[in-house]
Amino acid sequence: MTTNVKIYRYHLLDESGNYVEKDIPEESQAHTIANFLIETQNIKVTIEKEHVPQLHGHRLGRDPDLH
């Protein structure tokens, strides 16, 4: 039985649209970092959510039919 679990990465962008932090694995961590930045450095950020596609049962590499 295969389960389709979507994997996401989170990125923090400043008000100019520049990345402040990238590839945060958990949404809760992104919120923690965002709160830290606003409280300590007064940097307001938005959180961008990116879906990371997963390859299930597929291997990248040589095609056996080409041999």
C-alpha cells in the first residue's frame, strides 16, 4: 500500500521579496523563525510554501532498454 504524502519546504521572504531563509523543512519552524526575526530584528517576512515532488519507485539513470 502506497501513501501519497506531500512534502513541502518553506521559505521566508522580506518585504522586498528577497529570500531571508530557504528550505525550512517544517511549517512550525518557519513560523518560529519568522517570529524571531520580527521580535529581535524588526524584519517582517512572509512564508512561501513550496511543494517538493517525490519520485516513488522510479530511479533516475540509465534506461535498461538502451543496452
